[in-house]
Amino acid sequence: MTLVVPLARAAAATIAQWDFNSVPPDANANTGTLSPAIGFGEAALVGGVTGSFTASNGSSDPNATDTSNWRITTWPAQDTQNKQNGVRFDVGTVGFRNIRVRWDQRNSNTASKYARLQYTTNGTAFVDFHVIVMTNETWINGQSVSFASVPGVEDNPRFAIQFVTEFERTALDSGTNGYVPSSPTSAYGLNGTLRFDMVSVTGEPTVTGFSLVSYNVLGRDQPDWTTNSAQVRAIGRQLAHLKPDIVGFQEIPETNANYLQMTGFVAAYLPGYYLATGQRTDGGERSSVASRFPIVRSKSWLARSNLTAFGYAGVFTRDLFEAEILVPGFPQPFHFFNTHLKAHPDEDSSIRRAAEARTISNFFFTAYLTTNSLRPYVLVGDMNEDIFRPRTYEQGAIQTLTSSPTGLRLTSPRNPLTNDERTWSIQNANLTIRFDYILPCALLFSNITGSQVFRSDMVFPTAPPMLSSDSATAADHLPVVMSFRNPYDVPFNIRSLTISNQVATVRWTTIPGDRYRVESSADLIAWQSTATNLIALTGEISLQTQANTARQFFRIARER
């Protein structure tokens, strides 16, 4: 018996996949969803067609009890609207290369025999790519097209594809200048159907690390938060210079609904980034998160929650804002938490801030970690307290946030030139205190590659268009930056392989939360899955499998 380990990580990962099955499952094939079953993306109709869900009956969907497909009909009249009707899938490819599209398709007798797979790299202008030729009333599963050699497709937040029906003449450069039916014995019909299932976009992850910024941008009560504002432009120039993958903003203004201006800010200074904004809290501000990677879910926790049980007769000043983010190459979603604790050093504010810290600590211990302990997470924000410079009345809010039950670790970024960890106030003559923190979980803490308190006036030589005065113009707080290597992008080792009574036991090192599969072969050519979706709960997995042939090989790979 031989053990083969050819892959340290999966060669390709699923960026998005649509199976169109209901969530939660309802055992009814005539209901379904256009939300992807895996990953992040959008599916939409193109032109005047209509869509519904029906039973697949022959696609490659492994779901045997709730297997829907997307049924498209109401096609244009003969000889009209060539390549203008069908379906579209938007899938950002940031952090991926060697993009491939796979799908199952079935045409009815009267549907157009020819369709064109088109793509766009800017979200609007589509380019002809691949001609699809279909038979009638038969699922053609596993159709696949590679975009590996197409410029502009990889690492692109605006990548999209669409399947549109096409005249025979333009599809083949010959034949009928109109639609041809899938069945040679039928006539093209407006009520013909194209059915799609298991539409997948895959790619090889390229992310070897990522960076975060926490930034209180002093937006509370600001009347202008457009990109015409000198303050907003100063914030934007710094972030465009730093190019962080994820930004946690505190104090996005509520005034005049200015939090809605963040869409324009992102378009101007962080183009292609996803944006999520928290709920209104104390009336003056909100929290936001901008991410180069897809934000699949966001939620405001603890907003105005009662603090009595945690030592203060009042409510949480603002909220704990969470963004769930899909980082390429991560087997688990990344959870980014952003908060802004009660300000001011007076006794009442200090007690309230301590109660807010205890509330957050309790949330991590009793809520988040009970179901997400294998997922990487971080807490960033303006904590309004300095762990090394405690003021009268303070009760150790930072110590509470980094206590053992939260799993969070204290970090102390410093400016690389001044060696100063203080973050407030750059608008005063001197910095006096540290308010801003990035607190990673243990997995990320052990993979920190760099950190700093950023000051535009300490960048030499200057880096136009950023101005040396931008930090002071932007806010009283300085942004805090931290970078990490991909904690899952490390080799794994085989600890042992033993055989007893025709049972093989394999043990290998793992990263908790990572996913693995084991395959077996008798000839190193044909491989079959022995076990899939093995999720590591600790630093090692042990698997037992039958070894009852004279020669048997095994290989282990990560799944993404």
C-alpha cells in the first residue's frame, strides 16, 4: 500500500455555484432560489424572457429530494433580437485566476438550437466567446469553458457571463439567418424552453495574505459626506494609498442620511469593493465595512441593548456591526466585527464603556463562538480607552475584550517612524492616547505579517496624490493597519499510515476549520472519493478506510 499526497491545497475553488434548489429545502421542485448555493453572485434574466423553477430530472444535481432547475421561456419572435435574450450570472473573480465556467443545460424541441456564451470585464459590454450547440430534450451535463487565457477576466470584481440565444448564421457563419429549433422535426417557438442547472464558476485562489484597516473618520454630524468634501477626499486618498482589503469605518454620519454617500466614496477611492453599513444607533452615526472580497451577510448586534446585566443602568451606545466575508482560499467565511464604544473619561461614561465591553465579551462567548468557533474573526474599532494609559474611573474595557472567553488577542501597532502606538488626536499639537484597536482571533494573531499606525505626514518620500496633511484633514483619529498571511495556505504533513485487519488508518496535520478529501486508486490513474468534506476540528485528522486489495493508493487534498 502506498500513500500519495500530491496537493497541499485545492487546485481550484468554487467561486459561486447555482443549483436553484430552495433554501431551506422544501421537497418541491417548482420552488427555488436564484441565490447561489455556494459563494456569492447574482443571477438575472436578459431581455424579455421569463423564468420559473421545475424538476431537473437528469441534471448532475446530487440532491435527490429537492432538485430544481431554472426554466427559461417567452423567447423573441423568429428573426428578431439575435443574442439579446437569455440569462446572466455576475461573479466577481477578485483573488482568483484560471477562471472556468461549468453548467448543465437542456433544450426543448422548439427552443433555439444555438446559444452564445458571452462575457464582460466591465459589467456592461459583453463579448462573444463560445457557441453552444444543443440537442433536444436531453440534459447535456458538465459543459465547461475556460477563460484562463482571456485578458481581464481574473481578479475582476465586474466579471459576468450570459447565455443568449443566437441565429444559426452568426453562430456558424453559415445557415439560416434566424433561430433554428433544437429538434429537426419541430418549428422554432416562442414557448420553447432552455433549462439550466449546476451553473458553477471556479478559479484558483491567489490570495496569500490580506490587510485590514480600522478608521474612525470623525463623520458624526458632518453636513457634507460627498466626495466634494475636503475631509472625505483626505480619507479617500489615504485608503487609496494603503490599498487595504477590508476597512472598518466608525462614525459614518447619519445627518442628512449621509451614510448613503458611502456608495460614491467606495466607487471613487475603493472601486469594485463591496459595502455594508450598520443600522442607526444613537442618532448621529453608523458603522460601515468596505471589502475587496464579497460581503455575503451583515448585521448590527447589540444595538441599543440593555446593559443592566453588565453593570450599567442604560443601553449600549451604538452597536457591534458584523460583516461575513468570503476571502478567496479560505475554507470558512471570515467574520469582521466593528464597534465604537462609549466616549469620554467621566465616571458615568467609563462605567458604561466597561459594560459595553462586557456585553461584547459575553456575545462572543455565549453566541458567536458556540456555532462559529472554527471560523476566523477579528474585532476592530474605536474603543475609547488606552490599555497602557488608564484614566480615573476606567474598568479595563480592553482587558475584558481580550479576555480568554472572547478568543481575541491584544496587538499594539506602532508608526514605523515614530514608534508611537497612540492614535489620537492628530489634529492636536501632540498625540496623547490610544483609542483604536485591531484584535484578531488566535489563528489570525499567529499569522500577522505587519502592522502600523498610519500617518500621511510620516510617509517619505511623499506619495501623490496623497497629501502629507491628509491624516490631519481627515479625522482626529489615525487609521490602524494590520496584514496577515493566509493561515490556511500552509503544507500539511502525514503523521502515520497503519494497516490492521484490512483497515487503513491515516493521520495528518490540519488547520482547524480547514476541509479535506481523501481519494483512493488501484492504478494511480482512476481515483474515487473515499471521504469528502472532512472538516478539521483540531490540529489533526484520523481517518479509517477499507484496504482490502493487493495494491491500493490514497491521496489527500484540501477542498475549497
